Amino acid sequence: MGDTSDVTRLLHAFRAGEEEVVDVLFDRVYDELYEVAHRQLSRLRPGQTLNTTALVHEAYLKLVNQSEADWEDRAHFFSVAAKAMRHIIINYARKQSAEKRGGEAAHVSFDEQFMAPQECADTLVAVDRALDRLAERDERMARVVELRFFGGMTQKESAEVLDVSTRTVRRDWRAAKAWLSKVLSDSSSNGSSSSSSSA
């Protein structure tokens, strides 16, 4: 992991228009971005074609090609990286789900540790939709899920990004998981019942 102050200094330099630091910055953050990307892609089913290196490079390009890169520090940068990876992975998962349409709808639940590989694409898409709904109710709670689930951050790292205590992150994470589980379970039940009634 790159030195926190060094990464922050490079981010400030890039934000100030020193584009020549972009390669040095990439070297400093690559290993950590790769680790996050690897964790995220392990959720997709075997045979998926999006690889870890491609995800890191695509996310990084999204980050440095922003017209107004406004990163405050290393923590903020990785928060934005988590969002970029979420969008890339969800777009990929949507394509996977579309390709296997026609089969029976998979039961969707939110359990980030025990997702069955064959259900991953559907689960990720459903989680993304539910997360948007959660953000309308409680934006911070949704960001905790985004940082921890899509960004692979620890409670401490998430607290640093959100500028709250780890206790607050722990409480939000627990509440968000319960809310998401209920919403996803309800939507799965509704989907099953509508399928049965239309049969």
C-alpha cells in the first residue's frame, strides 16, 4: 500500500494540473486497486471475461479522465474508485443477466460472504437497484455499503472516508444489511409469485 501522505500529495498535484504525476500515482495506488478489484470479481460466476487488470485500468481511466477531479485525499480517491468499480461491475453483471434470460429467476439475497456463483450477476444487479433506493432514504448508509461491499474497505477505512466513527459505520453497516436483505427478499418473493400467477 502506498504511503498515505505521498498518495495525497500526488492527488493534489494532479488536481492542480500536474498531469505528469499520473503514472507515478498509478504505481502508488495500483496494488490496492488490484486487491479491491480482485475481491469484487471473485463474486462473478466462473467463465466471466472481465479480468482484474482490465477492471483496475478501466476504473483508473474513469478516475483520471474526469473533467473535474476533486479528490481531497487518498481516502476520498478510493471512495470514488469504489463507485467507479461499482458502475463497471454492475454494467457487466447486467450483460451476464441478460445473456441467461429465459431460465427461472434466481432467488436473490444480500449476503456478501456467501453468494453462490450462479446467482452473482442477478444478485449484484438487484443489490445495485436496492442500494439506489437505500440512498434515497439514508445516503450515508448507502455509502457505507458502497465502500464496504463494492470498495472492499474495512470499517476503519470507511469511517475515514465518511469522517465518522467506526462505531457509526458498524451500526450503519448492520442496519443497511438488514434493510437490503428484507428488500431483496421481498422483491424475490414478488417476482416468484408474479411468475406463478402468470404461468
